[in-house]
Amino acid sequence: MKHRIIVLGAGYTGASAAGRLARRLRREDVAITLVTAEPDFVERVRMHQLAAGQELRPRPFSQMFAGTGVELKLAKVTGLDVDRGTVAVVDANGPGELEYDSLVYALGSGWNTQGVPGTAEHAHEIAGRPGALRLRERLARLDAGQPVVVVGGGLTGLEAATEIAEARPDLDVALAARGGLGDTLSAKGRQHLRKVFDRLGITVHEHTAVTGVEADHVTTADGTSVPAAVTVWTAGFAVHPIARATTLDVSDSGQIVVDGAMRSVSHPNVYAIGDAALVKGPGDSPLRMSCASGIPTAWQAADSIAAGLTGGKPPNTPLRYFNQCISLGRREGLIQYVTADDRAVRAALTGRLAALYKELVCKGAAWGVANPTFGLPVRRRRVLQGSRREVADTKTGHDARH
């Protein structure tokens, strides 16, 4: 029987892992199923552009994975039993169940309301395509001069505020940040960021914690009311809740605890990648939730599974950072160079060249997902006899650590 590999989630990490597995293994030996709720690949790093009114190129999974041997399953994941090795799904035909021998968990993350009252009811999010489209529709209905408040001073907030301000210069755009504007950037990076915000007319509320969201304003910790016809909430991400409801070993944040191979420390036939995994990087610090972190973990997991099934050498994909790429509208950008553990150094690239650099990075990431088997060795490796049984036996959790 074929070894059954199921990949849950088809974002940057899940789609990359599925494609890489298809390239590493022979379809005569394995059955790879990619479970996704959406028929098209979503470029999450461009959701601020979609919200601001731009059109994005459609990337159907049916075309991306044609001829690869990867089976697409259009369904929503509703449950996971890691002890039985089953996934509960709902598709067009109703509820169903999928069985696996190896699982790649890549369900990613969504917006995090941080428990702030009124956020779920009144704020907009851009963590996914549906939220970005709802915000796009709302912004289109705003009259000139109406206020828009972006909450969150991280990279997503910076990109959202500048994109909206550039696309709609008639609106009164503001950013509320708990810290200083760009306080994790270098001096050069912060200086350029302020220059762009000033040019776009964005009001900045620094060292400001938003404690409540209403339909027409937000309230800050000191009791100040800031007008907001639209509130865009970008204050962090929260992982999909399904893992926490299982017997998997998860962190306080709900991320699956993995080893260096991206393998669950409690269930060795489960691999977690991207935002869904608690991955230690340089200096033993957890990797931040990002596309830059997620894709290398996808490669690591796929290569680890392939090595385990074929008797190959276990991989060691470097998990480190080189830069932070920030778009500041369509004409400006900021590339902040960082240490391996993601701390800013003095060097930064700014202006139009930085915008082009960021655009190339986005296009490259999407191209890599759309061409999932390009650039890997053509020779697929045969699964060793008995590998399916050996991996299936690990469902009980009886490995060397127990």
C-alpha cells in the first residue's frame, strides 16, 4: 500500500511542502493529499494591496499542481485525531474523514483580537482574503476626509497604513502603535519610515495601547477617543485552534512543539510548519510568524519525511534571517538588514529600489509555490520496504523518548 501523506493548509508553507514531497518521492510509493478550503493560492503578503483596491493575479491550485501527483482536497478541516491518525473535514458533499500515515500540519494563523472589547464586532482584519475583501468594500464606501485607524505598529500595520494612505489620499489615515514608530528598525530605517509617513500624511499615535473598539472610534489606555470610521486591526496573529484541541504537545500560544526536523515531539508522524509550529532559530529564539520563517520550515519537514521513508540523509535547512522586507505603498520600500536572530543592524535599503526589491521577493515567493517541483533533483527516491509500517507504528507515540 502507498504511504499516505496529508498536508493540511495550502498557504506558502503547506503548498511548498506538498510540492517538495512530490519531487522527492515516487508517486508509485506515496499518496500526497493537499487539503485546502480555497481553490486558489492566496498571496498573504499582499493582502494590504487587495484591501486598498488592487487586483491580484489568480493562481488556481488545479493548475499549480497539475501533473505533480499531488491530489487536491477542497475542504475545511474541522477536527484532528492524532492518536487515530485521522482528519475530520467538510467538503461539498458534507462531513468526511481522511486517514494518514504522515501528517504535515500547516493551518497557519489568523488575526488576534488580543481580547480587546469590540474588536471582533467592529474592526477589520487582513490576515486572509475574505477579511481583505471586506475591508476593500468598506473603504470604497468611505467619503473624503473620513478617518481610518490602523492598530498595530508591526510590519503588517506599517504596510497597511501606507498602502491605504497612498491609494486613498483623501482619507485621514492614522496608525496606533504600542511602541515607537518602527522601534525595532535601525536609525536609518526609522528615519526613512517617518519621512514616508509624513509625506503620506499619516498621523502616528506612538506608545498608545488601544483598549476598546467601537463603530466610529477607538479608545486608548489613557481614555482618549480617536475617531475611526474604519478600524484595521493588525496587532499580531493567533494560530488555528485545532491543534490545541488534540493530544499534541503545544505551547501556551497553541503552536505545535517540534524538533529540528519539524517533527512533533509528542507524535512523531506529525510535522508542523510555518506559523503553526514553535520553531527555535538562532540563539534558541522562536522564529516569528512570517513567510520568511515558514518556507524554510516547509523544506525541512518535506526533506525530513522523504529521508525517513527512503533511508536518505536527514536534512539540515538553515533557519536564520537576513532582512525584513517592508512595502510602504507602491513607490516606497524599506529593506532592513538583520542578524541571524532577526535583530536590526545599521544597514538598510530605502526608497524606490527597496520597493522593487520587496516586489521581487513577493513575486519569487509566489513563483516558488506556483512551481513547487522546480529546481529539485529530478530523481525521485523509492520508499524503502517496511517504511509505511514503521511510520504507522509511531502513531502510538512509543519512540525512544517514551
